[in-house]
Amino acid sequence: MLEKSVSVESFLSALSEEDKRQLFNDLLAVAEVYQQNKNRSFYALRKARIQRHPVECRKRTLQYRNQHNDELVITQTHEQHLFKNRYHFKVYFNFEERDFHFVEELLDTLRQEHTQHYHHPLYA
């Protein structure tokens, strides 16, 4: 756990402010989709039609690299069969697969930085 915290801190410290802001927004979106769809597949009731390709697959890849050449890659895959939908998430940090807790730790750290940066006391 300590190793993850150190890698999160070192990765974020070497990112530019613009990249941190973009990463924060992307992680918010990914975490929302993950929380809604983790450990479940669901069936959509839509018009059944004959398809040439019974599986439709959409893939979204987020890739971030900091000044130390540490790389974060998050892959979100949505498989859509005739009626069944399934989501998969893969997280890689420096070509090492991590679980989704790594993304949550990144998001928590960014959220703390965000609140510290934008919430200063006002003086009269």
C-alpha cells in the first residue's frame, strides 16, 4: 500500500497543472462508469435485428505520461452483444497492471489537492 502511495505521489508531482486538471476530469468520468457497472453485466431490451457482427466493442483509452516518463494507461471496454452489455477496465502504471484501487487513490489525491488549492480563507 505504501508503494502505491509513493508511486501516486511521484507520478502526480511530475505532471503539469493542465495535465492534472485533465486527469482529474477523466478519472471522475471513469470512476462514475466503474461504480455503476462494476461486477455486473446487464441486458438491454432494444429492437432485435440480425447483425453481421454480433459483438460490438467500444474502447476508450486514457494515456498520461509525466516528466519522468512514468506512464498511466486506463482502458475502458464496452462489449455489446445482441442484448447483453459488459464493461471491462484495465489500469496499467509503467506497464504493470494495477487494480482499480490505484485509480481511486489517484482520484482521492487529486481531490485533496483540488480542495486545498481552491479553498483559501477569505479575509475582510
